[in-house]
Amino acid sequence: MSDARFLDDPSPRLQSAYRAVHEKRMRGLPFVNEALRVEAVGFAPWKTYWLGVMVTPWSMNLMLLPRDPDVWRALPIGAKRRYTFPAGAFDFIVGHGDDIGDYLACSLFSPVQEFADHATARETAALARAALFDAANAEASEHDKPVTRENGAADAAPGPIAQIEQTLEQPMSRRDLLRARFLDHEPRR
């Protein structure tokens, strides 16, 4: 049973608003990657918010939008709020769009020239969102670094970063995933 006070998934209105921005103001600009399209990826409830990744031909952002308007706290545009996920704390910047309303955004990529196609950008967005909820992606202090296989670590089910590392055959940090640095990594020989 749904609670009437909760707002619907913002994906349709985000996609509509960003498509209009693309058509009216961004098309043809040198930093725009026309191989990408506008897509709201993975928006789902998280606490009292909608959390997902907005992919556009000019940027990729984690976004938080109100799900429960009774607890959404309006802040000045440009203000920062820090949110903590299992993977660590991330700063989000307050924004507002006439067709979107209030939102918080955390930049993953801007611009998005490193993506050859939309499928790669979409997969990166989905992996970045998933990585937020994997505590193994949190940056460890020097004394909290995980035990490595070389010094006796037990095998565990691999998370999203570990799966990509296996493919790439080299280590990757949480920031590498969130910044899609795996796109320029060369496999070890």
C-alpha cells in the first residue's frame, strides 16, 4: 500500500526537463558528447529521497530528489549537504529547475567526453549507484586497509568494483569507479 504523501518517481520529469535543455541550449556545444542521450538511471527510494544517476550528453550526476515532501528541507541554491552511504560521505549541491523542482546533485563526470557510447555511460551510472551501498568501496585509513590475498585474506563474494577489477586485472578505488577511470585502464600483462 503506498503512502499518498510520497512523491512519484522523478525519472519522467527529469528526462523531459533535461531533453528540453539539450534541445534548446546544449546541442552543438563543444563539450557535449552527442553519442550520449538523456536518461535517468536507477532512481529508487533511499530514506526519504529518490536517489539515482542523471546521464546527459554533458554530465553525469548522482541526484537526490524529495520523496517525502514533509521532511524535505529547502536550502539556498548552491549550498552543500553531505550524505553518508556505506561507501563513504559525499557532498551534494542544492539546485532547482522550473520543471524539476528542488534537487541535490553530486557530480560524477562533467563533461562526459570519455564515453564512446550511451551503453557504457549507462552501465557506469548503474555501477556508481550500486557502489554507494558497498562498504568495501569506502576509503580506508592506513591502519584500516583490508587484508590482501597475499597476506591471508579469505575470499568473499565480489562487489561491483571487484567484478570490474577482475575484468581489468588491476586494482581500482571507489573514486576510480565513480569517475569511470576504468575506461582508460590497461590490463596488467
